[in-house]
Amino acid sequence: MAPTSPSGPASPPAGLRGSLGPGAIIFMVVAAAAPLTVIGGGAPIAILIGNGAGYPAMFVVSAIVLLLFAVGLSAMSRHVPKAGAFFTYIGYGLGRPLGLGAAYLAWLTYTMVQVAVYGFLGAALRRSIVDIGGPELPWYGYALAIVAVVGVLGYRHIEVSSKALGLLLIAEVGIVLLLSVVVMARGGAEGLSAQPFSPDTVLSGSPGLGLMLAIAGFIGFEATAVFRDEARDPARTIPVATYGAVLAIGVLYAFASWALVMAWGPDGIVAAAAENPGDLIVRTAQEYLGTAGAVAVNVLLLTSLFACVLSFHNVVARYQHSMAATNVLPSGLARVHDRHRSPHLSSLAQTGTAGALVAVFALCGLDPELEVFTWFSGVASLGVAVLMAVTCAAVIVYFARTGSDTRRWHTRIAPAFGLLGLAVAAGLIVVNFPTLIGGSTALAAVLLAVTAAFPLAGIAQAYTLRRANRTVYDGIVDAIAA
């Protein structure tokens, strides 16, 4: 309740508002998944270093596990009407300290995947501009320019971003489906087959790496809950958007990656990816759609990458907004713009963070695709798998304790299976992490230590607040724990 005064009730603090429906939120979330980026950038690398022609099946496995996770997530969204998503639900189920630890891990996860894509986008944009006779500027110059553009859009109202992402998403999904349908209609290189889904093919090579990169393709779908305060009828909109996002992403990825394998044949796809994974999708389009199709794919790959970083920027800005509202981050980040109704200061902070990290990676001389993109996508994959697994546990504990929802499938069975699947996925990611970054055990240990340090810092902050500032600690209840 807001405090009152002799002149009447005080006005409540400004909050995020909007009227986004399921379609708009699905656009935001699927755009964050960046379909053309996953099929054109991630899939060739996964085919090369993962389980080869069996990679399309990993999208099916991932979608099934994440649908189980989405059941519990949707149940929590009905009973915990907060916009903090991971850290809110974990806090309600497992307590304030673990909730705050999850907040810091989510903050790291989404920041890392965003910066990873900035690296890929900077390199791809540089390559494209040089190919048409433009200046040979370093990749980070282009990346920093995109950081600035994203910052301007993120500062404005969320519906501006939603409309921009919707247009880009329609175009990139359209070209992915067109290419896939043409490949299938022409019978591919060796004739159509279900070999990519056969057990022998799926388990060939390094299926752990394949699963890790497949899960990375779904990062961001669970952020439907982050947009709760800006959704129309959130009790209905958020569950519909969550299930819709998982199904849309899973079906599209499985079909398009299967078509990519068929385009070169199960026996030839690994060799084709090894030749140059970065332009495999463009070469495929050249073969099946001609020069015009190849140009369209290349242009839409760039817009797909842009849509991805814009969507993740919005997600991170809202995570910071939710955390600041509980005073675990500077309270200024919780301010909302009077006209745009956006978390403008949080958006500016995220723009500064992304720009600083791009600059640091440039100074360290990291390769934008093989190191920035690959390494930090791996960090994000591990982070999101752990967050989802812990969220499943929180769902089970919360409903067992409160009894507020008696549907066993939604509150116990599905979350338990989701927890099992995600725990296995997280374990596979850890085991295969050194391989992902070129076999360096020491570097893998450093990155894993950084990943662990963030949630531990959040847990430590929670316990420190409980001792030193009980008022702030108790205030975490508003967005983290009951």
C-alpha cells in the first residue's frame, strides 16, 4: 500500500505497462532465439563438432525437455504474478538467498549470450561490407555501432522493439522455410531420409556437444514471464506465449536443420560444414535458391543477428529493473521513463555493459566467431540449463508447501521430468566444455568458475543483507520470495 497524506493517497510508483498479446511476446522471444542465426550459424558448428548428421534430433530432445519445464513455469506464472521469472520463482520456492543467486546467474547468462552474438554480428557485418567494396574496419567497430543502435531502440517503449522484431522475424522465418521446402522438394543431395533421427546417427560423434548447442538455440523462450507487466491479460497470455514459443522454435529448428542435412546428404554434411561453417547456409541457398536467394539469406542473417541482440537487450534491461526494484541493484535502474514507459536507465546501463565487454574482448584479441561467440554461448548454455533445472525444483517445492495448485501433472510430474532432463543436459555441458573451447582445461575451468561465481555472489549478498539490513532483505519479498 502506498503511504497516504492529508491531501489523499499518494500516487504509486510508476511501473511498466503495455498491452502485448501472445503473438507479440512470441515474436520477441522467437526473435531472441534468432532462427536464421541458429540454422545458419549454430547448426553448422554443431554438426561439425557435435553429432554430425544426427544434430536435428537434438532439437526434438531439447523441445520435449523444455516443454516439461514450461508446464511448471506456466503454473508458477499464474500463482506468482511477478515479472522476475527465474529469480522470482526460485525465490518463492527455495528462499531468498537462492532466488538472488539465480538472479545473478540469469543476469550473467543473458549478458553473455548477447555479447556472444555481438561478436558474430560484428564479424558477419564486416565480411558482408567488405564483399561489396566497403571499408575493412575491425569487427568490433561494427559491433559497437550496433550496440549504439540497440541502445536507442531499447530506451524507447517495448512496442517499438516488438514491431521491429516482428517484421524481421517474419522475413527470416520465411527464408528459412522457403529454403527448407525447396531442398525437400528437390530431394536433397542424396534423396530424403530419416537417417538424422536414427539412434546410431544421433549418438554418433559428440552428442553432448550437439545437445548443448541445441539448448543454446532455445535460450530466451522462458523470458515470456519477464514481459508479464506489459502483457494483456497476463494469466492467459504468458502460458500461451510460453508453450507457443517452445513449439514454434522446436518445430522450426528440427525441420530446417533436417533440410540442411538433406541439402548436402547425411554422408556429405560434415565435410560441407568443415569447409567453412560460417557460410554453409549461404552456399546452401546459392545451390537451391540461386544468387538472389543467397543474397537474401546473407542479408537476413544479419537482420536475424540484430533482432537477437535487440531482444536480449530488452530481457536483460527488465531483469535489472526487477532486481533494482528489490534494492539488490542500484534503485535508479528501477526507474521508468515518463513517456516511453520503458526501464530507460536499466537499458542505458545494459548498453554500457555490452559496449565495455566488446571493447575488452577486442583488446584481448579474441576471434569474434571462434572465441567470443563460441565460448560465451557455451557459458550461456550452462547458465540457462542450471537455471531451468533449479526452477523445476522450485516449482515442486512451492506447490508441495502451499497446496495452491493440486494439478499433479503441472506441479509435480512434469517439473520432475524436466528437472531430470535439464540436470543431465547441464552435466553434459560441463563434461564437454573443454572440447567446446578448443581442449584447454585451464580456460574451461576459468569460465566455469566465473559462471559459478555469479550465483554465489548473489547468495552471499542475500545473507549479508539479512545480517546488515533486514529491511532491504525483507524487501526482496516483493519480487523474489514469499
